[in-house]
Amino acid sequence: MTDPDTFRSAVARLPAGVAVITLRWRGTLHAMTASAITSVSLEPPMLLFCVHADARFRDALDDVDTWSVSVLADDQAPTADWLASPGRPAVDQLARVPHRPAPVADAVWVDGAAAWFDCRTESVHRAGDHDVVVGSVLVAEQGRAGAGGLVHLRGRLHGVR
């Protein structure tokens, strides 16, 4: 079996889009940066993302069934870094991130993102030390026409156009 360090180094060569997932739990907005996110189905429209099984965000998903996705634009690496930093406070973690209320989910959309989605959880599957969360897309919107994307590759964030 491959050891974790070898696997981590090898899988880091797989470019992955970067997004912020948000939800409101117990009156507080929670957010996380995700690079394990993808479309699952066009009919019906569905997305999935992965969250560490021990994460506070994962605990919230047991009580909350709607969440929002902001697909980060090429210039939003600081937002991705902040919302991925361990030990950041649960309260007001979005205070430094411009955002607005999501149209359907009790969550927020990050301003300036390349695209946004509101989703409802359909299923959660254990997969090693993470859970795979599959959601039906309730709303989808595109950002500004010239917005690029942000990818995670070899441990770093890269803007692409």
C-alpha cells in the first residue's frame, strides 16, 4: 500500500478547482475552502464536495441541509488561504471576506467569485478520513464574464484564465 506522504505528493499534481462552501449553523456563518469539489450530474444538476470527517463544518452538515458554493476567481487566493487556515475563529470568520446573502440557502456567496451555487444535501458518504457530500443544485449563477478560476496544484494556489 502507498504511504500517505507519497500519495500526497503524487495527488498534488492533479489540478483541482478551489471553492468556498458556506452554511449557517446555530446562528453562525461557517465557511471552508474546498478543492475536492466537482459536478456529478447535469440531469438533475448535482455537485459534490469533500470535508474532513472531524471538521466543525462536517458537524454542521448533520443539522443543516442547504449550503452555498462560491467558485473562486483567479484573484481570490487570499480568501482561499484565510478560509483554509486552521484555528481561525468560528465567529466572524467571514468579516474580512466581502459577501452577500445566498438567494435560497441560509448561507452566503463570496463577492467576485467566478460562479455560485445553492445546494441541498442529498447524501453523505464516508470515504476514509473525509466525507463526500452530494447535493442537488437549487440555484446556479455565473460571475463576471472575464473571471478566471483558481486551482490548487503542488500545494500552491494558481490563477488561471
